[in-house]
Amino acid sequence: MAASYPKLQLRDLGNTGLKTSSVGFGASPLGSVFSPVSEEDAVAAVREAFRLGINFFDTSPYYGRTLSEKMLGKGLKALGVPRSEYIVSTKCGRYGDGFDFSAERVTRSIDESLARLQLDYVDILHCHDIEFGSLDQVVNETIPALQKLKEAGKTRLIGITGLPLEIFTYVLDRVPPGTIDVILSYCHYSINDSTLLDLLPYLKSKGVGIISASPLAMGLLTDHGPPEWHPASPELKSACQAAAAHCKKKGKNISKLALQYSLANKDISTVLVGMNSVRQVEENVAAAEELATFGRDEETLSEVEAILIPVKNQTWPSGIQKS
Ligand code: NAD
């Protein structure tokens, strides 16, 4: 019989009135982005996540060229629970064949996503990786289009996502208060890169929900290591693998340590970790429960931080704003 866990902590998603579980389910792995995932495993992972208290699921038409949305849709349908019991975000503007943040494309995109997800509405519709488009187009054309979709009841909330942190201030400073409900930042609140920390006071002052994704730095902070396409420098990859090896030698798990590091900051509404199996779901929920009960493993954390000092806050270029 499976172990039973207490329910995960719920945190306010900014001023939205929604409460997200501290651990959110990142569904990009369901698009076989990291490794092949069967439909059976995908559905089972979603079911186990919900059973253990995860109420937030994030996907995009970009992940696995729409496969992630389809898999997540099947998993959510199989739950057989009222729609109000889970929170779903998907994205628009980034697709398997490129970027298009035009009003026409994002308006069409939500209908396509809803069909694949088998849902009538999503809770959050994000503009996906806006640094690859014109930020002024996002402000003046995409966000107004998303507001119409909100009025039409196709999404409850509007968000923006991307890698460079300056995109968030650029957009939030140029839209009326309350227009953007949430932001999704990735790879900036993990042991090797914690630069999101400096932006938290600003984001809180704007009242937006703060979603921090990729606590395992998209596979860098795992025993398995990152996928082939990972954009980190060879130096960053090898430092993270040295950190993982150090943990393993001590009988510790780098992924658990990394997830607990991200979860420990309660200004972050939810930490999105990508999961593709029941085992990963159970490990990640157990990591959250262990953190709540025993706190962080400060000794191992400082050893890992020492290994990562030479690459601390090292990131990679993303988008067309900067080369
Ligand atoms: P992540 O840091 O969460 O790492 C995911 C990888 O770690 C996958 O290979 C997964 O199988 C593996 N993993 C998960 N739990 C593990 C465990 N306990 N032990 C060992 N390995 C484990 O990176 P991610 O999946 O890219 O990010 C999480 C989610 O955040 C995505 O799925 C997506 O939903 C979202 N995201 C959004 C954006 C964006 O909007 N631009 C960017 C990145 C991520």
C-alpha cells in the first residue's frame, strides 16, 4: 500500500484569491521533452500528484509540440473530480514551429489548447517566453488580446513567462495595475542561481503571484544530469554534476536538496517541478513534507553551495533583446 502524506502546504497566488500548492506539477516532461513518457505513466503521475495534494498543473502548446497539453488533459480527465479542485495554466505565443505573439494567433491558440486539455477554461494563460518577441507588442497587443479572453471566460488570469528577469519589470511597469496577475520565472531560484530573490520585493509590491519554475535547473541538479539540449555552459554543467556526485557520496539526493532550497522561500507562491512518473511525484512531495517537518539539510546545502560558487548565478542568453 502506498505511503500516505499530509496535504501539501497551500500558498496565496499573489492577489488572485487562488491558493496553489507549494509544489506545482510542471508538465513539460509529459511532452517527452526530457525522455520518452508513456500515456499510462503520464496519467498515473497526474493522478498521484493530485492525490498527494498538488493542485497546480502547468503546460504549454510548445512542450512536445502539443503532446504535453494532450497528456495533461487525459490525466486531469481521469481524476474525475470537479474542475474547481485544480488550477491549470497553459501558455501562448511560443509553439513548436516558432513564436507568434499577435492578437490573432494567441486568440486562436487558447481554443486549440482548451480542446487538447479537454477543458472549458484555464485558470492562467501565460504569454510564453516573451523575450523572444517584441515586449512592446506584448504590452500593446498580446496582453489586451488576453484581457478579451479573460472577459470571454476562457482564462481566469493572465501571466507572463521568460528567462531574463528584466522582462518582468519592463512589462509590469507599462500595463495598468492588476492587468498581469502572475509571473513565471524559471532557473532563477535554485541552488546555483538565486537572482530572483532581488526581484521579489518589486513583484510583491505589484501584487502578482510568483511562480518559480525549474528548481532542479532543468535537470542540472539531478543525478541523471541535464538533457542534450540544455543551454548551460560546460562549466556550469560540470559544477552541477560535481555537486550531485558529492551528495551521492554522502548518501544524499541533490534533487531533494534543490527542491527544498526553492520551497523554503514562502514569498514564492508555488515551485513548479517537472515530473514524469509516480516515483518522481512521490519523491518531490515527500521532500516538501520533510522540509516542513525537519527544515533544510543546512550542512549538505553549504557544501553544495561551496562547490557551486565558481558558477553562482551563471545563466545563458535567451531571446532577441540581448545576445
Ligand atoms: P525542473 O528543474 O523541474 O527539472 C525537471 C527534470 O528533473 C525532469 O527531467 C524530471 O524528470 C526531473 N526530476 C523531477 N523530479 C525529480 C526527482 N525527484 N529526482 C530526479 N529527477 C527529477 O525543470 P522543468 O521541468 O523545465 O521545469 C518545471 C516546469 O516549469 C516545466 O515542466 C514547465 O511546466 C515550467 N517551466 C516553464 C518555463 C517557461 O514558461 N518559460 C520554463 C521552464 C519551466
